[in-house]
Amino acid sequence: MEHPKPALRKTTNYRRGADAERRAMKEFLHPHRNSPDLFRLGWYAAMRSAGSHGPWDINLLGPHAVLYVQVKRVDNPFRARRLLIREARRIARRRKSVPPGVLRAVLVWTPTRGWLGAIKPSDEEPIVFF
């Protein structure tokens, strides 16, 4: 008698977003040769918020900085840039959840284009950098 195949888990928006967060963490800690510069700054610790309930998806510690990251995933590459700009403006307004001197960033993953990103230095406007 054969055992039935296990049911495939339904792919939800949460699961796709969590997969993008895990992908970002892996690339921050072990960057590739063609990774964007932000990934190759020598980050040595990355923490993901539990269940994406925190104000930031990933917190990174590096030799020169602390970085809070919001990660998004979009399948349509034409929507990715618009989403990136909208989220960059949103993190610029988030001041209560960020200690002074901590960098903030938004990363948008698209399967066809890879990572798009914007970073918010301490008291400046967000910069779209890749």
C-alpha cells in the first residue's frame, strides 16, 4: 500500500515575503561577487523579526554601522521601482522606532531584476542606490 503524497503548502504573500527576507539575510552575511555594495560591507550579525510583527524585517550589525531593513517582494518589475520609492518615503517618516545614528533601508526583490534598494542616512532624504 502506497502512502499518499504530502499536501503541498499553499504559497501565501507572507511566505513569499519571508522567503525574500531569508534571501536578504543570507546575502548580507555571505555576499556574492555581484551583490550590491550594501551587501558587501562586512555585516556579521542579522536578526529577523519574529513573524514580521516588528517595525523592521531585518536588523543588521556591522563593524561600522547598524542597519534596519524593510524587505518587500514584487513579481512585476515595473511595480518594483514605484514600491521602492513609496517605502523609502515611509521609512523617512519613521523616527520613533529608530535610535539616532542607525541607518534605515528598503530592499525590493524581483525575480527578474534581483534587488532594488534605497537607504536613509541619519538626517538626509532617502537615496535610491541600486
